[in-house]
Amino acid sequence: MKDKKIEFLDQEEKDLYEAVEKQKTDSLKEDLQHYIQIAKNTIEKNHRINLRINEKDLRKIREKSIELGVPYQTLINMILHQFAEGKCSFKNRDFDSIQN
């Protein structure tokens, strides 16, 4: 899997991506309605938020998004998704320097 655009996907998303890229969609056709429903649920549950972010951090995120070939807002969303899914985490000591 050499494509940098998919390194933030979870395993199910990577499997789907690879299947489509390899044109092995026969097994996907059987579950098409299932995947359509998952997509609808994902789209319907998106919420808009406002977020204040340090200018330097935003600049770095924008640079990374250019390297990966994705919009910076998509990259932020992908990072948040990975955190929400428990695929990346912070230890309590990571927050010691920012707590009041």
C-alpha cells in the first residue's frame, strides 16, 4: 500500500480501497446495500464545528495536507476520526503542560 492518501484509513476502509483498485469488486456487490447504508449514516451524522487553532499548528497541518494530497480540513477530520476510533491516543502526561 504505497498510496499516502490512504494511510489514515481504518482497516475496513483500506480493504475496500484495495479491492476497488484491484477491480476485485465481485464480493463487494453482494454487500452493496450494506455499504450504501454505512455511507449514508456517515454523511448524515457529520456536524459543523468551529475550532480555534494555533496559527503555527495550522500552517504545519496545511503543509502535511499538501504532502498527502488531501484538503487540510479533510486531514483534520481524518486525524479526529482515528482518535475517536482509538487508533491513536494521548497519555495523561501529554496534557500536563497544557492544563491550568
